[in-house]
Amino acid sequence: MKKKVGIINCFEVSTRCSGSGCFKAFNNKGDSFENYDGEAELVSFVHCNGCSEDSVEQVVARAQRMKKVGVTTIHLSSCVRSKCSFYKEFIDALSKDFEVIGYTHGSAKKKT
């Protein structure tokens, strides 16, 4: 079965980032995508809605729309991992319905 992937990136960072690092990693099967075969398909690329009290709910709502188009695995972009105070909460909430990978490119370990 073809793996269908979605990426959620940071709204703030998206104002100055094209997402090319995430796409390059996916297309080259590098970094967080290194275990994917040629059948994996990037189906959706969205950003959060910015930092607010309902950030987690908004990300979950976007993820549910991804689910409707077949996404089963969500990658939180590396910018979410490095910049977002909701990172852990996003992982916890999204893990209820998806396989969640906590970065897209760069080091696999989160810097603390």
C-alpha cells in the first residue's frame, strides 16, 4: 500500500520559507524520509495557523482534512520542532490518528 504523507509547517516561518528543504528531503528520500520507498506520495503540505490558544485544535482540524485525502503519516516540519512551543502537544494530539514524525530535514534529534 502506498504511504500517503502530509507535512505541517510553521505559519511564522512560512512567511520567509518556501518549504524547499522539506520537499528536497522528501524527493531525495533523505533525513526523516530515508526509510520511504518510491511508492510514498506527498499528498498535503499545510501550515499551522500561528501561535494562539487554539493552535492544537487548529492543527488537528487541518490533519483531519488531510485524513480525508488519505494521509496516514504526518511530518511536523523541522521549523515546528525548533520554533514551536506546541510541538509536544501537536505530537500527542496527532498521534491519536496518525503516524507522526517530528521533523522533516536536518538532525533526527531535537535540540533542547
